[in-house]
Amino acid sequence: MENKIKNFKSVNLDISKITPVEKVPNSTGFDYPVIFKAKEKYVLLNDWLLENKDLVNDHLSKEGAVLFRNFNMDIGDAFREVVSSHGKAIEYDLGAANRSKIIDNIYISTFHPKEEDLEMHNEMSYTSHWPKELMLYCQIPSEEGGETPLCDGRLIWGMLKEETKKKFEELSIMYVRKLGGLFGGLTWQKVFNTSDKKIAENKCRESDIAFEWLGEDVMVMKWVKPATIKHPVSNETAWFNHCFFFNSIVLNQELKSVMNIDDIPFYCYYGDGSAIETEVLEELKNAFEKTKSAFVWEKGDVLLIDNILLSHGRNSFKGERKVLAAMF
């Protein structure tokens, strides 16, 4: 027995060959999203996330987005379990999109017409209680298109001209929102999740939003927010607002031909109320296009986004598409 022990040779194991999950290359041309792919479909994402929380958070605070692919998301309420273990999902209060809640603050991502792109934005950046993180789950990928492009707000800010930066830093951004009215803005009842005007008014006051009622059922709100934000971990400055999303340059052209600015449900100005120049909006459009990373959704994909660092959008698509969303 002693001779057998002496003759035993140790074997150097390559852990990468036996671990059930691997980091795979990103073909978008950008560092984001970082992609972790399960080698076999049996791996439960919920369990793997709990065991690798520090690793995921490290990538999230650096690259801004992590995509989880080929995990077993087909069993029971897999996404609901992932959401509940990740953190407390918040309600979509003061939201600008028409969304339907599924369960436990998990929503259908958007009902925006599939023929139109959804422009780049940081989720709810116009509010005082924006989410730090978003989690998206692809239940049904579209036949064509429907990607969720991502842009790094640090890169966007770095690409802007110095005079553009200075003006946004000095003036910030004014948001003007019309709830209800002729051109299909969300109702105040939908936005505030209440049918009580006093509750809606108090929510405005709590967020330093000025408001007025036009007639019985149309509410107009105005408030000012900064154009940028400092990331709490890296202290880097990132472009963080809805100024490009809520402006005439991206407005549906058919609607634009029959609408006045006062009719638009959501619109942005400089903080002093002056118009944001067309050339500045074009500058922003160019920066978004140059930093846009878009991957093709696969069934069961889960995408975790640092909402401070990365803006996101949605490309037009064909066929059915179902992506669920939760915010933290």
C-alpha cells in the first residue's frame, strides 16, 4: 500500500474545462455586454448568480451590462426566482412607456409599435427614483430585428464638444410632460397608478415637479434635472437623461406634421426653457450611433444592465417578441 501511495502522481486540472459556465467573446465590437454562457442547459441561473455575485457585480460596474445565455430558464417561474433573489424589484411609477405588469413588479418591457425603433435612454432618468439596475428576460425572440442596443454614457459624454458639455452642465435639462390630451399621452391615472388627483399632486411635490391642470383630466408637468451623473463606484461622469429620446428629431414624422410642440406628450429643453439646437441633437445622434452595441436575442437570455452607465433602446422587428423587465 505504501508503494502505491509513493507512485501516485498528481494531475493538474484545468478548471475551465469542468466549470459549467464560461465567459465567451462578444462579437458586437464593444466590451458590453459581457457574456456568460452555460455549457449545458441544466445550469440554473438563479443558483449560479448567487454563487458568483461578486464576479457579476465587478463586471457590471466596469462594462455596464452582463448577458447570461443558455441557462435553464424553462422551469417554473425561473425569471421570477432570479428577480426575487437579485433584489427588491421596484414599481414602474411615473413611467413614460405603456407597460403591463405580469407579477411582482415584473413587466412586459414595452408596447411601442414594432415597426418603430425605440430611441436610446436611461430608464426613468427623468425621475427622482430611477432604477440603478435593469434585468431583461427574452421569453420569445422576434423573427427579425428586435435587438436591445446598448450605449455607454461615459463614451457619449467624452465624444461631445466642449461647448456642448458646458451648456448642459450650466443649464441642465427641462422636462415638460403632458398627461392625457389629443395625441395619446399616457393618462395621469396610468402614470401615477391612482385615480386620486391629490395623490398624483403630492407625488409631483415630492419630486419637485411643477404642475397645472388643463380642464378636468389633462395634467402638464415641468421640472429640471442634470444631464449627467457620477457613477457611485468609479466616480466616472456619464450622460444620463432623456433629452434625445424626448425631442423632435426622433418624433414620428406623420405626427410631427400635425402637432405643435405643446401637443407632444413629452418634450425636453435646456433648463432655462430654451430649445436644444438641432445640431446638438444631431451631435448626440452621431455619438449614440458610434457607441451602439447590439446583440441578437436568444430564447432564455437574461440581460443585467447598470442603468447609470448604459442607455438602451429597442430596434424595430418582425413577428412576435416578448421581453420581460424588472427594475432594481
